[in-house]
Amino acid sequence: MNTQYLDDLKVGQTFKTNGVTITEAEIIGFAWKYDPQPFHLDAGEAAKSPYGGLIASGFQSLAVCFRLFIQSGIFLESSIGSPGIDELRWLAPVRPGDTLHTEVDVLEVRPSTSRPDRGIVRLKYQARNQHGDAVLSFIVNHLLKLRPREGQCFEKQTLNI
């Protein structure tokens, strides 16, 4: 897919990614590193939990969902980061063998009033499983460049953190 710039996007536009299957080994590996709760680590303990079996960390599902969209290349040349995520919701468990894909809806497109080469697009992300059920949703405020115009020249910006 060709890179989409801020001025290419329209409210109501939707993007859909390919899917990826989450394995038990990936769930346990992620949990050991980042979210070591019994229902993410041990199938026996998870069976006794309210989930009735092993489930992926919500943070793993979030990372997978975001990665799928970024790897699609839609913002390959236009993305310059994000000031944050809003309204993160874990809607349903992700289990070993589930195949997730990401659907992204354009909610708002707002050119910057102070920087003429960029703006913010508000996108609603949803991770859906192989049954079409939404398992995760969140809104990202992406900083995107405007499409370069012939003869246009902008200063390189450095972030001081």
C-alpha cells in the first residue's frame, strides 16, 4: 500500500490488516517478560481462573494490534510519532490459537496550526479475532506529515526529551 499522509485521510475511512495467530508459547513468553500473572503463565492455574484457560496479556494484544497496522506500511513515510493513546479497552480474552487482525477507523483529521508540515489524525483501533469479535479497542493520536509538495522545504526538527 502507498503511504498515506495527513492530507490523504478522510473521516470515516477504514483500514484492515492481515491477521496473525497467537500461540501458547508466545503468550507464556510475553507473560514471563512483561505480565507474570498465573492466567497468562500456567495452563493449569489458568483453568481455575475466571477465564477458564490460558489468555494473552492485554498488553500483548495491544502490541500485536498496533504492530499489524504499522507493518501494513500505511504510514511508512508519514508517521512522526504519537502523543498518546486514549480510551484503551480490553473487551474479550485472547486465547492460544486465536487469529487477530486490526481494523482502523479515521475519526478526525486536524492540520497543525503552528507547524505547516504536519498534523494529528485520531484513529480508532480495534483488534478482532477469527470470529470477527472485537477483543480490544483504543484511540491513537498519530502525528503525521502532510504530503510533500514540489519545491517545499521544511526545517528538520529535533526533539529534546
